[in-house]
Amino acid sequence: MSAQSPLVWTDDGLPRSRLYGDVYFSSQDGLAESRAVFLQGCGLPQAWSGRTRFTVAELGFGTGLNILALLDLWRGAAPAGGHLHIFSVEAHPITAGEAARALAAWPELADIAQVLTHAWPGQARGFHRVDLPAFNATLDLAVMEAEPALRAWSGQADAWFLDGFSPALNPQMWREELLALVAQRSAPGARAATFTVAGAVRRGLQAAGFAIDKRPGHGRKRERLEARLPGEMQEATPARQVAVIGAGIAGASAARALRMFGCEPLLIEADGLGAGASGNPSALVTPRLDAGLGPVAELAAQAFGRATALFATIPAAVIARGVLQLAAGERDPDRFATIAGSDLFEPGAVGVLSANQTLERLGEPAPIALDLATALVVEPAIALDAWAGPVLRASVARLEAREDGWALLDAAGDLVAQVQAVILAAGQASVDLRPDLPLRPVRGQASWTDGVAGAPAAAWGGYVLPTRAGLLFGATHDRDDTSLEVRAADHARNLASLSDALPGLAARITRAPLQGRAAVRATTPDRLPLAGPVAGAPGLFALTGFGSRGFSLAPLLAEHVAALALDAPSPLPAHLAALVDPDRFRARAAKRGRNSVSEPAQP
């Protein structure tokens, strides 16, 4: 993405698109125009009366003015207990500072503008989720062109704000194919509104199935357009009871995500918060690095961005910021350059350091490094406590499908709980309740020592990171080993790995007493998590298989699974949701079988 801003400021202080030569909003009170064209044009607030969830989608996020007007209306006229979901598309995002300057024209809404710009989405390519709890609202912004954004979105809108730049200046935003996608991503009875009555727009909406009406325009514009799909608006969605089994980072993230949608989860854990693989004194929040920049890299980058944003809302949990990924092979310099130059991360989030710069940071000779400036070291106990909420201390030994949901039973067959949906977030132990999950155990032992400090977080295959009292390093990686015994031999292995990468630091702690902890990670054949519905078991979802990257991946993927459990829009684009679908291995095998061709018999 270009570092140059997509907007310029006119002499009278209005933002104008540098790319399309059009204004972002009317010079004759853009707020009044937004209210007249989009809010009134979509029949708001009457259309959301009595709804527990209402979804508004928008083409052209721009300065956020339409969303500002929408949030103002929602806070004054929202149905009791209602949640507003907003999906918007912007190929050329502006910064929070530029938005604040543009929205300052309406001081009467300064409080909303401050909330919106403080939580302003980033500029990296992909989907960005923003929580707006003060309004019981959620915003998903797709930073990309409109057509791939709509193809990737899984939601269904009840109302559409069609607010691209003028059809004469930006015809791509008004193509018939795009308007057909608008209809496909709409709920029955959905309404759409726009400022333009251009013939191509009218014909495109009609071809997509909308009935259209011209209405009096705002200001100097003589007419505007309202459109409606056939069908009746959906009834209020009944509340669902959801149980989450496991209170590590996956379960706590799921509890937080469900709560954001107004669902109070039942979080069940036999042994306490972080009793499994989430119980070390500190944890890394770093992305999986993939120089191919394909879907796996997109998933890693989006999850990393969401995780760092969410952990930043718990300042007490953040131990340190910034992690150095040290080069470990001759191909790493080229890989690092490719990753740092991609548009999958926020500007300034990733950079390459020379060997001399790495030396300055670490205080001893080291190879070049990828500087993950926004990566975090967090204290798991504080993060889990902030997100988990109440925990039911119980052991679930069996799940039983019933007509109205799921019964959770203990080893004696007694009922622990009965709910409509279950999220399995118990790491490797999830296979005890669902043996068909493709999980494999990998034992990892981490080592730490107190009283030694002064080293920034670094990774190289192994890692070293600060704790509150010293340093943690490791970790071992032993497949199919489920022992939780702390082994002196594994402390030695961890110390040898540290010595290979940072011998000066290793020498400082060689004689220090070591503490440690062993845990069993859950892994999958393709090293990607399981996050989605369990095939053949309606109302059962998996959120596991994170390996050693739970703190980086679980916050976003928990939001995805929570959305599926509650029939809400997911923050995950469809092609990334397919990457983590628990049924993907069976689906791939079936596809390979369909595509295979029998070889002719050989003489």
C-alpha cells in the first residue's frame, strides 16, 4: 500500500480523494446528508425495532462519517439488549488523525468521534475487527477492493450504505457484478440506500433483485435512491446457551468473544485457569512467518494484529514490547525482506535489522534480524483472568447430543450442564471428548530463572523472553510425549539452544538455578488450528490445535468460532476460515479422490 495519503485537503478544509478527485462528503453539511440518504433511506431506526442483532454493511468507509451518524442513532434508539454489527469496505484507508480532523466539523458528536478514532482500524490488507462496547457494536473493516471483500465476507446485511465515490469517477464500485454480490450478502427484506440515481446503478440494483425508488435528494442533489429486496426482515434471534470447555488462552478468548456479543458463556475447567499449555510465566505474541505471503501468511498477520490490539487493552498483562526474530539460515535475509515489504502488517510493525543493529539491541554479536516492533510478551495469568470471567470447576467426561442441544456429563454420568452449543477449547484433551479430532500431542518444557534481566525478547527456533522476575527460554518439542515431569536433561537442551544463539546471555545464567514447566501442546497435520464446526455434530465447535502459537492465534479464531456459535458475522474471510475448518482434512481427501484418474493396466 502506498505511504501517500489517499486524501488531500481543499482550501475550505474538506477532505477530497487524491485518487478519484471526489469529495468524501458534501460541503453542505455531510452529517445531515448521511442521515437523510443512508439512515432515513434504510428505514432506520424503525427497521431494527425489536431485533437482538442488526447488521449494516457499507461500501466506502472513507472518513467514517456514515458510521458516526449510525452510532449516534443507535445509542439513542437501539432495541433493548440489541447488538449492532457493521461491515465496511475501504481499499484506500486514511489514518485516525485524518479521520479526527475530518469529523471535527461536527463538535456535537465529538464524544462518538473520539471513541471511533481511538479504535480506528489499521491499514494492513485484510479484515480488521474493532470493538465498540460503549455502543454494543462491532465494526469489521475490509481493507481491500470491494469485490474480493464481499466474496470473503460471511455475513448477511439488513441494510446497505452504498457510498462509493461518484459512478462517473469510480465506476468499479458500481459494477453490476458487485451489486449482485451486495444482494447475495443481504438478508431477506434488506434495504439499500445511495446518493446516486445514475442509470447504471439503478439497472445494476434491479438486475440483482432490488426494487428501487427515487426519493428527494439532499442539498443540491435533486434525487437519491432507495432499494429493497423481497422478503420479510428476520425475527429476533433467540439467545443461545454456550459452554466452553477449557480455560487456557483458547477458552478464555472464547469467553471474551461470546460476552462481546451479549452471550454469557459457561466456562468449564477441571484444574483452573491456564492449567494446560497456557500456564508459563510469560508468553510470546508473534506471527508465524511465511514469505510466500499467501493465505497462511494472511491468517497469521490478521490474527497477530488482532491479538496485539486485544492484549493492549490489558496493560497489566504486557511485560514487554518488540521481539527480534534472528536469522537462522542463509535464506532468511531474503525471506525477512519479503515479509517486511509486504502489506499484510501495519506500517512500521515489521522491519529488518543489520547484524550491527542487532548487536546494539542484544548487547552481543548476532545475525541480522526481523524486528517485530509490535510483538508482545504477555503474562498469561493476568490475560486469562481478564477474559475468562466466572469458571465452573468441573470435569466433563462425555458429550451427549440431545434434541435441544448438548448434555455435558461427568465420569459418573451425572449432568454437569445442558446447553445449546459447545466449544471444545481444551487443547490436546479435546480428543477425550471428540476422538475424531485430528490432534497430536507434542510435549514442551520451558526453563526460567529469576534475578537475570536485561535481555530483549528474541526467537530463532528457540526463544528467550522476559518474565516479571527474570528470563524464560526454551522450549523442547517432543512428539507423542505426554509426560508433565520436569526433566534436568530438557533444561540442558534449552540452555544449549540459548547458548548456540546468544552465548553471552547463556553464560550469564549457566550457574543460575533453573525452574521449569512441561505442558502438552495440541498440533495438527498441517500445523494450523482447528477452529469451526465439528462435522456431523450440530452445535459442537472446535477451538484447539494451536501448537505453540495460542496467544497469537486464539483471540481472533475465538471470535470466529463465537460468531459461528451465535449465527453472527465472522471476522474471518471465507478463504481463511477454510484453512482452519476442522473438517478440512476429510474434505481434501475427498477432493483428491474425486480428482484421481485410474491408471490403465500395464502389460
